[in-house]
Amino acid sequence: MRSLLLKFIVGIVFICTAFIFAGTLSAQENAEQEDAAEAKSIADEKADESIVMSPRAKLIRRYEGSKSPVNSIVFSADGKQLLAATGGPENDNSAYLWDVESGKLLQKFSGHTARVNQAAFIPNSNRIITASDDKTLLVWNIEDGKQVFKLAEHLEQVKCVAVHPSGKFAVSGSRDCTFTRWNLDTGKATGMKSAHKSTVMSIAYSKDGKFILTGSRDMTLRLWDAESAKWLEEYGGKSTDDGHRGSVLSVAISPNSRMLLSGSADKTLRLWETKTGNQLLCTWSTIKQPVYVVSFSPDGRKILAGSGDFQARVWDIKTGEEELRIRGDGMQSVLGAAFSPDGKTIATGSRDKIVRLWSP
């Protein structure tokens, strides 16, 4: 009897160990598959040499200094400064701040040990925040370029960050499938939410601060109540006819919160109606490579997308027509793109390590 009991216990331990090992292996394989997919996407990027019918934008200025690809770009609220996140080849894992008018480099923020995926201004302060593959976020003083806080709660790479309009809070998305809310006065986490079945690649606040939108490698977008972190709606996914068929790499919320925008590895940009989930626009066939970044114009009438086919494009929401293409000057994959606050110019950040300012 004792011998049978011993064999039973040994069997249970063996089975449990096998399950734990299998789970660890599965997580490792998933991570490796994500890395392989990203590497293949980069390797497959080629310039689109098709005839461009819509008008081209005019190059105004170049902002140089980075030794690595520019992964995101954003204007300051007054439109006078440009902030870029860099990292990748050459390991220049930094953030750069330029004066828009003069092109002068104002500050370089160095301290991350892996690629900086996104950088953002913190409203009502003289600070910025950066999100990195080193699993941390850093808050910096703009004037002296010194670190204020190190935010380290995520278990995996931090892929994205968004700041509440008040400047008091930030949310970050990670490869650990969560988003975390941070108090920017204290540098402390105030909650972590299991958000998706795979990496949270993009995150955004609504202009009024009431909603959070996340996009994931699980091919879905999810809308959340910013105060309670309650999941409100899901858009796309394998179970719908009108969903992405690849990782959602970028998301944005319209100024009036009535529309959502998403860009994907499936080479499409999709515009959604927030309340109904209806798809208002889908760019099939016009984009030849992954859509890395999307945004709304300040007035909410136009949308902007940057992609791996070495171009950025602008559409008119009302007509659904493409009205502008941004390309040339040796620009490679567009990883970051943003309208200026007055909507008169557009900035792009590229894999070629250069930030450019364009005029329609």
C-alpha cells in the first residue's frame, strides 16, 4: 500500500513538472515567434515604386543626430519642439528633443539599456516619459536631461506609453500582456491590468481623459474606462469579418472620442465607430507593408499613417479619399508620424534615423 502511494505521488509530481515546463517553453516559443515575425517584417520592407496619384508633401527640414532608427515622434503642445524615441541597430537607446524652427538639438536623454519604443511629453510640467525594451519607463527633466523617476513594474519589454491630459497619470503597455497605470507625481504604479492575450503594442488616452485604447499582437483593440480600468468594448479579432489579421501596432482616438483608428502588420489602416464597432474605412491594397503608426489631425477631419513601404499618407475622413503622400528624400520605413498642433505640418520618424518636417 505504501509502495502504491509513493508511486502515485511521484507520478503527480512528474505530471506537474511536465506542465510547468511545457508552459515555460510555450511562453518562450511565443516570445521567439514575436521576435521572428518582427525581424521578417523588417527584412521584407521594400519601397513602393507604384505610381503616386495623390499630391506629395514638401520637405521643410531634417533633424539629425540619432544613430539608431526613430521609433516614435511627437510635437510639444505649443508645436515648438519635437521629441523622438530611438533605438535598435547601433544601440542608441535614447530620446532626442529638437527645436522645430531652428532644427537645433536641445537635449538628449540617455539611460535606457535597450530600444526606446516611445517618448511623450507630460502636460503641465517640464518633463517627458520614455518606454523601453529594458522593461522600464523613465521620467526626465527637460532642462537638464536628468532622470526623475524609474518606473519598473512590468515583467517584460515596455512597448508603449500614453500620458493623461492632466499630466498626473500615465499608462504603459507591455509584452507581459498588461497595461499599468502610474502616478507621475510619485513615480508609483497605481494598478496593473491584464489587457490582452498577447503583447500590448500601442496605447492611447482620449482627449478628455475618460478612455484608454489598447492595441495588441492578438489582433484586437480594446477600449477601457480610464478611471476604473473596466473593459468596455473589443474591436476586431479572429471571430469577426471586419477585424485585423495581424498585430495591431498603433492606435488612436479621435478628438471627440467618436472614432478609433488602428494600424496593423496586416498592411491595413482601419477606422472604427466607437459606439457600434462598425468599420468606417479600411485601406486594402494601397499600403504594401505594415502600418506602424496612425493618428488623427487636431480637428479630427483627417487621418495619418506611416508604413514600412517608405511612405506616410493622409486621408480625408469624410470622403475616405487619400489626399496626400509623404515620401522621398531617401526616407525608409516610417515608424513615427504626427500632425503639428495647428495641423499645418507633419513630422515623420524613419528607420533611416532621421526626423523630417513636411508641408502639404
